[in-house]
Amino acid sequence: MIFGRVIGTVVSTAKDERLVGKKLLIVQPLHIRELTPKGDPIVAVDTVGAGETEVVLMVAGSSARQTDKTDKTPVDAAIMAIVDSVELEGKLVFSKG
């Protein structure tokens, strides 16, 4: 799984018919301890109703096609969870609230 933050959206009117109705979001992977950017942003299909600035968990590769909303679709990345909090070594490093 990839830990990241939603930083934008992608709008595409011409696309494979299996992507019609799917929301495409831009996710910036993050270092989990510092919440700082890690690598290049990734376009992912949203399967859980995530919004801009939310911290999410994303999967890539064949795992991205394992959700009900992405089964048999041409996707390589999918958001499959919105993060509420992260605790590392007994310390709260992120809280949505």
C-alpha cells in the first residue's frame, strides 16, 4: 500500500468506457513519519469518496483492480481507504480531526 495525500483531480471526457463514472484523483505519495512528499504524484481511481487534501491509502499494479469499483477496468492505481489516524512507535503522527 502507498500512503499519500490527494492533491488534485483529473477530468477526461474521452476515455475507455470502463472508466466512465470513475473519479480520477492525483495522489502525492508521502513519507509516513514526516508526511513530506516522496516521489512523483500518481493518478488513481477513487473507490471510497476521497477528497482533495485527504490522506489516503492507495494500491498499485494488479491490486488496483481488486476492488468492486475497479474490477476489469484498465487502472494501475486505486484509492481504497481514507486515513483517520496514524500511530508510529506509540506516537500519533497524523490525525484527520
